[in-house]
Amino acid sequence: MKLGFVTYQIGKDWNIPTMLDMCHKTGFTGVELRTTHAHGVETNLSQAQREQVKQQFADGQVDIVGLGTAFEYHAVDPDEVRRNIKGTFEYARLAADLGCTGIKVRPNGLQTDQGVPREKTLEQIGLAVRECAEAAAGLGVQIRVEVHGRDTQDPKNMRTIMDHADHPNAYVCWNSNFGEVVDGSIKENFDLLKHKIGLVHITEIYKSEYPWRDLFRMLHDIGYEGYTLAEIADSPEPERFMGYYKALWEAYQS
């Protein structure tokens, strides 16, 4: 497995040269670029600018693991759902132009408080994911659904979403949520989604209440060789913090 980071918090204010420099200093080898952040990797880039970004990362020997979007498909308003699907298509094209293999999307809750049955929203999300996955497949770009959102981050609900999606290009982004730990174990919940894991987010790995060694072992057992991306808070000493993070990540796998 490889170690990268998500620019949702740490790195959110870095430009691309700063990001590449920090990776070189700390041994991280890939990034998921959060959209709307300071690095400015967005769909308004021209084709020439897209090529320039792609070349910067290639020259820096750092992988663009994916684009971290906030597109979601649970809304009651069908026009809002359609806007999110359209946005997903646009960022999938950007990902293809950048040479990265996927984009992250997410569910962000249910609509039971508005009288919509849980199963209906889960199906709606899954069908939207299927549409996006089908469109992105032709671009060579995976749709990675983050295990995210109140209620929807429950692996049982995520399994239902993925069953409705039912497409080989629809993957799960395992999110290392502490709520999925049952009696000290994640095995039951991991087993629900392990056949669909295409990306992994990891968080505060110093917190022992999450069984990090077990997670890495289970990923190894399913043959996962992709990135584990640190989704971590910003730090006034990012180089020092990321250095310690990498050391602990390595130690958990020894």
C-alpha cells in the first residue's frame, strides 16, 4: 500500500509547488486534491492548464490519486440531484485530462425527516452513482463513493447504495469512521464492503480505539495495493506532523 493525503484540511492553502515539496520532505507519494481549495484544480482550467498541472505532478513524481469532490445525490429536489450528476461528469472529464484514476463523491444523509423512506433515498443515491459510474467508465475514471454522512455512513446503508449502483466502475472509498467499530472490531462492517473498496481514507491513527493494524491487515488480505490517504487536520508544523504520521503508518504494518 502507498501513503498519500487528502487536501481537505492539511494542504488546503498550499499551491502545487508547496504540495510537491512537502511530499518530497515527508515521504508521502500521492494526493487527493479537494476541489474548491487553494491549488485551484477545477473544471475552469483550459486544456493547456490541465496539461501543465499533469506535468507538474509527473515531474515531481507525486501521484494525483483523485479529485475530492462534494457531489452528492440524496436531495429531494430532482433538479438538485441532476446538477450534482452533471457536475460529477465534468470532474470525471477533468480527472481524465489530469491522468488520475478516480473522483470521490459522497452521500450526505437521508431524507426521513422530510417523509422520504430510507430505502427510497438509498436507491436514489445508488442509481445516481450507477449513472455516473457508467459515464466515467469510458474515461477510465473510477467513481469512489465515500462512506460518509449521517446515517449513510452506516456500512449497511452503504452496502445498499452499492447494491443499487451495481456497476463495476462504482467503488467505495473506505473512510475509517470510528462509528463502524463494534466491540473493538471492524470485521463485520468491513466484510460488507470489502469487494468494492477502491480507495481508503485514514484519519487520526494515534487514536487506539480504531483498530488500525486490523484495517491494514484486512486490506492486505483482500489484495489492496492502492493508496491510504491521510485525512487529517492542518498543523502549524506540517512537515514535522506528516513525518511522524508516516512513521506511525509504517509501524502499524510491521
